[in-house]
Amino acid sequence: MYTYLVDGETEGAKLTLAALDWQARAIGALLQGYRASGERALLLYPSGLEFIPAFFGCMYAGVIAVPLPLPNMARPQRTLTRFRAIANDAQPTLVLTTSSILSKLEGLFAQAPELRTMRWLATDVVVSGAAEEWQDPAATSNTLALLQYTSGSTAVPRGAMVSHGNLLENSAHISQAFEIGSDDFSVTWLPVFHDMGLNNGIVQPLYGGRGCVLMPPQSFLQRPVRWLEAVSHYQATISGGPNFAYEMCARKITPEQQSALDLSNWRVAYSGAEPIRADTLKRFAATFGSCGFRPNFFYPCYGLAEATLIVAGGFVKDEPILCTTQAAALEHNGVAETSDQQLNVRTLVGCGHAMSDTKIVIVHPESMTACAPDEVGEIWISSPSVTQGYWNRPEETELTFHACLADSGEGPFLRTGDLGFLKDGELFVTGRLKDLIIIAGRNLYPHDIELTVEQSHAAVRPGGCVAFSVDVADEERLIIAVEVERHYQPERHQLNGESRAHSNGSHSNGRSPADADAVVRAIRGAVAEDHDVRVHAVVLLKLGGVPRTPSGKVQRGVCEARFRDGTLEYSAKNQ
């Protein structure tokens, strides 16, 4: 059964599996009445349970679901661009939503009149009696179930074609990896249009026939303790999210709030979707150890939408496996293990071993030959969970999904675009191929630099930093864009023709904003000390200034593009 917490705390609607089946049949019958089999349907739903029967109703009708976040009507230009790009790519004939959302989206039609050509259906007013008219669509394992659009963190969003067989295979992988039983119970706040939120939060509970509590993502972001309160109250055994979620909890949940938590039943605290930081895991375990949380509850894992979700994971009872290597070795695509007490080292968190029927190889991305055991290369995978390619993009599908090793001809493999290495079968992810910063022949990983920046000054907002490079006078130069905490934000003034920070008093909370020059000096000094590289420019941003995907991932490529064309909104710039 699914239970929804309307504000992250108060129980609202519930949905049993029997009720879900009946509602999905009714929606499926409605779609069959429109002869929509094989067509694409955009799913635009608010936080709640209405999405679930609509998603499975599409499956019941042979319709290809396209889950999307609701356009933000308060900032229509920014969100409408991505929405239109996906709509143009998927070419849907239907849009499923609720009657209340449908009335609110009328304003979209004035800005995007092409949306009127689609049939808009409110599924919350479908007559349940229609379920009796439903007919089995005779789907096979190769029948497309959904288009899972990638986050767009490095490129224009592309729709991974996920089949029914892909969903079943990956669900089996997750169930086996998490050692899920019928008495397990999960809590999720992750958005359902994201692969982790959809598969772990919606599909997996149905696959295992177990209970699940859902809450609005915003309720967690506004008050992180709500997530752990739900885990505690329902004695959940499975719950997780990206690294930033654990960091937020460790930093913002007070000792008084901790005293009311019981996390002793939490078996699988999965972490993925972004770089997993060893310091975050240690800090979270130390902070909530008094609540019954143990380090071996953490379950670092690796996956991506192009493989449905999970690709690698460890053993539930084990603590995370760490590998500390000399930073200089990583800069030259190598691994040189050392003590974490040494200077200039990087401690990486292992993401487990390959799932059953899955093969992981590490490959030189240029020569397309296999790497040696202590070399960093692109992660290639072969698995029954790998999706059928990108919708209507045959050339990209061929390049990304049908790669073969040049030296042996083995394949096909999915090229993930992620960099990493294998050590005794354990996968360690070091970064993104397209995000890699190369300065003076050295490979610098943005997330390593961003971690240094976050720790350089109290004004820097955790998770609100972007490191990238631009070409200046035929040389790559490092740029840092960083969000500044609200109580530190300077007012923007012009000084000698350059945008600088200035303050003339204390904020209402009694704390004076930091001097922008002091923040910049701290950032430059920390990056120079930790990475031996000069920062060419530091851009201080207001809260929300870092471009992100709808699922919250930092968009380094978009940030770089806005920096180049001068559209990045900053509070202060030091160059």
C-alpha cells in the first residue's frame, strides 16, 4: 500500500494495490478508447498519489508514459524551455494530469500554442466503472513502457526507451541487491519523474508487494528532519537519496530533533545519482549514531537512466568500501593507493559490484581499448537492464548503446560517460567525462574542487557550487560559481566598472554579511592549496543562482554557457 504525507508529516490519501489495479484498468480503458496504443502520453502530476494509477494505466493500455515535472508558472520561461524541448522530441498525442492542474496550466497555451494540439485528460475524474471495459494489451518484454528523459545536466534532454523487460530486470536487480522481503517498508521523498524516485519509490514497492510512504520533495527540502521523522515513525527499512540529502540532514537537524528519532530499523540507506562523499557518510553516521543509525546501513550504489536504474551495488551488511589515492595519480588517469593521513589525497567511495547478468568494463574513451586495473577510464556496461536507446535519435543510440572494444570486438556496451575504475570488482566513480577540467595536462574533477570550495568559508552554501573551465587566450582557465547563504548575501553595487559586493549594516537576523573579498580570498586560497591551480574568476551567486535540473542536479554545462554569454545572475564577480 502507498501512503502519502501531504506536508511531509500528516497522513493523507492511501492507495492499496487492489485499488491501484482497478484505477489503472479504468484509465487504461479510457486510453484504449482513444486508440492510443503505442502513442506517447506526458504525465504532469503534482506531488501525491494521482501519478501512480496514471503511470500504470498507460502500461495497461500499451501507451508509452513520459513522466515530467510540472512547469513552474512563477518562472515559466526557464521551465517551459525544457518542457517544450521534451514535447517536441517525444511528439506526444496525450497529456494526463489532474483537473485542478489542468485549469492552472491554461496559461501555458498562450506561450506555447502547439500544446493545444494534444489531447488533455484529467484522470482524477475517470469513472471507475470503465475498468470493466479494459482489455489486455498483450505487452511483451520488448514493448516500450516509458521514455525516461535524462536530467539534461550536460546536454539537451534525451528520452531513454525503457521496456517492460527492462523494468522487470532492474526491479529484480534492486530486490536482490537490497535483499528485500515482504516485511520491508520504504519511505521516499524523491520526485517520481526521476529514475531513482520512479523505480525505487513507485515500481519497486509494487514489484515486492510491500508498503511505501511518499512525501513531497519540497517538504524535505524545506525541513530535512521530516524525512528522518518518517523513517523513524514508520520504522522504515529502506530509504535513500543523493549525497546532498544526507549532508543536509547532518548539518541542519538539531540535537533536540535527533533525540526523538529511532533509525535502528533502517537497513538500506541507499545513496546515488551524484558523487558520494566519504566525509558526508562519516558525518551522517556520527550525527545519528545516537538514534540507532550504523555505518553499515549505508548502501552506495551506481546507476543511470540509460540502464533503467541500478547497475552496481554492494552487500547490505557491509560498510561502504573506501579507496584513498594520491590526487596526482588521478590527474593522470591513474590510481595510487595511500593513507588518508597523507596530503593531497582523494578518498573515493565504492559503489559496489556489478549486478547479476551485468558486466562492467573500464575503457580508454579515445582508443576504445580496455584499461589496466589501476587506470581510470570510461565506464561501459552490458546488462539486460540497458534500455533500447534514445527515442528518435538513431545516431546517438548507435554511438552510446552499441559500443564495442576496439582490441577484442566485444560488445555491444553502453557508454555511460562516467569515469571510474575497478578494484577487486568494486566500482569507483571518479567523475563525468564531459565535465572533466583539463588544465596544463592535469585532469581536475569538478566535484573535488567544489568540495574544497564548500569547506573554504561559512558563506558558501553546501551543494551550491559549480567548477568549470573556459578558454582564455588559448589556455583553459578555472571558473568558480558559488551560491552564498542568505544571511551572508551582499548587496550588488558597481565599483570601478566591476560588479562588487558591499554591505552597510547587519541583516535582520543579527548576523553581518561576509565581505565578498574575504569569501573570494578564502575560495582562491583553498583551491590553490588543495589542487595547486589558480582560480581565474569567482562568481558569487544569490540562492538559486546555480542552474539545476528538475531533479536537483547541478548543470555545469548550462552554468558555463550562461557565464560565457553573460546571463549568469551574480551578486559579485572577482576576476
